[in-house]
Amino acid sequence: MGLVHIHRQKDIILVSACLLGMSCRYDGKSKPSSALSELAGGACMVPVCPEQLGGLPTPRPAAEIFQGNGVDVLEGRSRVLTVEEGIDVTECFLKGARETLLCARAVKATRCILKSGSPSCGLDPRPGVTAALLVSKGLDVLAI
């Protein structure tokens, strides 16, 4: 009788890179979270920044979703514009959301922990573009 060796892979969580201390926010800063390690529970954390994946630089002008939320942007009813100059950056946000979904699928992420208050990653009170796409594809998303 042979010995059976079972290897269990850790859960993999996609995490907003700024929460892991990476300087990728619109203002060139990070927002490290002390709650992150407890929430991750020993899972492997894979950092992503949807806005960088969408081709936006760091730092970059602050942007907001106008007249809607991330679902509205995904469905073409709303746009993402820079706050001060009103430059349309919707396509970058859409590309970043799609690239983040590809990353989640590539690493077989079981959950996503994203940065709250972001037009990409936020959930409440209005979902951001990336968060809305990930939720619509059945991923478990938490924003902190």
C-alpha cells in the first residue's frame, strides 16, 4: 500500500495593490490596510491596480463616475471623467476592469479584496467599474 500525498493549494485572493502598500493610487500614494492580513486569512494575495492595467499613469488626475455607477459604465449609460478637466477616461477604466477579470481567472482567484471609495474598486455606496464587472462574473468581492 503506497502513501498518498495530498497537496492543498492556498486560496488565492486578488487584492488592490494600493492596499498592499504599492504606490499606485491616482495621487501616487498607497493606502496600506492593517485589516488585510486578517481578512486574507493566510491566502496568497495577488496585487492588481485596474487603473494602471487600463493604461493610466501614476500619478494621474482624480476621476469619478458621472451620472451612475460601475454597472452603468459597463452598460454604456455612464462615463468616467477626470474631476478637474472633465477628460473622458471611460475606456481606460473598462480596459482595466477587463484585465483585472483576466488576472482573477488566470490565477484562479477565489475572492477579491478591493479599495473602497474608488471609481474602479469601490462597492458602497456605488460600485466602481472593476468591482461591478467582477461581481457580475460571480466573484466574491469585498471592498475595504
